[in-house]
Amino acid sequence: MSRPARPGTPRALAVSSLAVLLGACDGPQSALVAAGHEAERLVTLFWWMLGGAALIWTVVIGLAVYAVHVHPEQHPEREARLLIVGGGVVFPVVVLAALLAWGLRLMPELRTEAPADALRIEIAGERWWWRVRYVPSDGEPFELANELRLPVGRPAELVLTSPDVIHSFWVPSIAGKLDMIPGRVTRMTIEPTRRGLFRGACAEYCGGSHALMALWVSVVEPAEFDTWAAAQRQPARAIDGRGPEVFLWSGCGACHTVRGTAADGRMGPDLTHVGSRLSLAAATLPNDRDAFRRFVLDPRAIKPEAHMPAYAALGDEELDTLAEWLESLQ
Ligand code: CUA
């Protein structure tokens, strides 16, 4: 019977490193488990390159071992020169040229124009969250933050921008990454191929909370997407009580919009349906009352350099009222 590795021993280190390496291949943020057309092509490219690299490595190391063990007199000079020219010049040129040709052939497929019926979504990289605005051709636009809902099998055109610093939009399971550059508009067309929940992240260092700038992408059936989109267009539905009063009186409405109330700020995330979102603070916190409380009380303790000021002056009761109301914004 094999015993578990004792912590700190070389075996334990090897086991935990392997677990980390293999664990990274799976999960909602893996580029190796594709859930989109673009990601599928990238996975194919990756495995071919890895296979080729492994093959070449084996041959080169094999030759090196052979050269060390064989007596020098057994090497006729002519054969040795052929081997050097063949293996050192001809072989790499052929392999690299083939890879380049194949890579170039893939590129147009990864940068296709969006079809006319594609879902159009404008995403702005903010410090440090994602402003998401759906602009469907067949309905009213609506805005949310830090998550995407996509119908499976339907292409979506992502229109990427940033107001100040460079970010990079990356949902590895669905497509490759693309920079969001101030003063420019970059576009990518994606097509999710299976349902599920996938995680994306900012892939370009953008300041203090770069590592806390993630998002969730939920790929659902088209009918479920339509229901969700219809609900998102609606104004906020919330519990009765002093919530809106505390929200407006504290000045939250200067930066946040809650459709259906007087709050119509544009600086921060639209909070109209914040209670129904998959996470808070760009996938940094769970979506619950305690997380609302903690974030309002001291945002920078959770997201360094965040623009939102701390509301440490709010009393316990006001914080509770606010957190309860925000959580109820479904
Ligand atoms: Cu945004 Cu890194």
C-alpha cells in the first residue's frame, strides 16, 4: 500500500507540483478545454506544436546521447557532415516553414468579420472591472458589469475599448486574448460551442488591482438567454424599505446607476440587477450581504487602488439596510 507523501519531502513536492500542473489544465479558465470555435483552433495548434516539439527534443537528445557513447573513429566525416547540415539546417527550416504556413492559414479564421446576426456586446476595461453593454439588433440595449451571458452556438461580436489604461480581454476556454487600448476599438468575434460557466481575466498588467479583474461568462441555451436579456432590460425590482434612500443620501447615485431609481451615475458599474450577478467586485467576492457590507465599508481593502471611496462613516444599521437592498436588486 502506498503511503501519502510526507510534507516537505521531495516526493511530496513532486506530487504537489504535478497536481498543480495538471489541475491547471482543467477548470473554468482552461485554454486546453475549449468551449468556443476560436479556442478549439488554438487548442489544435497547441497540441500539434507540443507534439512536434516533443518529437524533435527526443531525436536531438537521442543523437546527443548516441554521440557521447560512440567512439569518435566510428564517425565517418562525410556522414557526420550530412547529419549536421540535414539536422541543423534543412530540418529546422522545413519544420519552421511548415508551422509558419499553418499558423498563417489559421489567422484569418480567428479574425473573421462578425456575421450580420451576431450579438453585439461592447466591453470597456475599467479600473478594475468590466463595463458590459449589450447592443442587440433586435431590442433595447442594456448594461451590466463583470459578467457575460452568451447563447450557445450564436456568434457574438465583442467591441473592446478602454478609457485610460491598456487591459486585455481573455476568456481562455472560449477564445484567444485581445488588448483593450485607449483611443482604439478592437473587435473579436467569438462563438461558444457548449454550455457552461467559464472564467475570464484581464491579461495585461493595468495597475494595483490587475490580478483582481476577472469576469464570469455563462453560456446558456438561446431561450434562456432571451429570458435573461428581457429581465435585464427591466428596471430594478427590490424589497421595500429605506435602501434607496440610504443609497441616494450617501451619494452612491453619483457614480452608480440603478434603473428605476434616481441613481444615474456613470463612473461605476450599473447596479440595476447587481443582486442577481454571479460575483461582486469583478469576480473577487461572492455575491452576498456580507460582501456588499465589506466592499462599501472599505473598497480598497479588497481592491487596492479602487476609485470608490470608503464609506466608513456609515452606521451599522445603514450598512445593513444598504447591503440588504443591494442584494435584493434582482
Ligand atoms: Cu485590467 Cu489588467
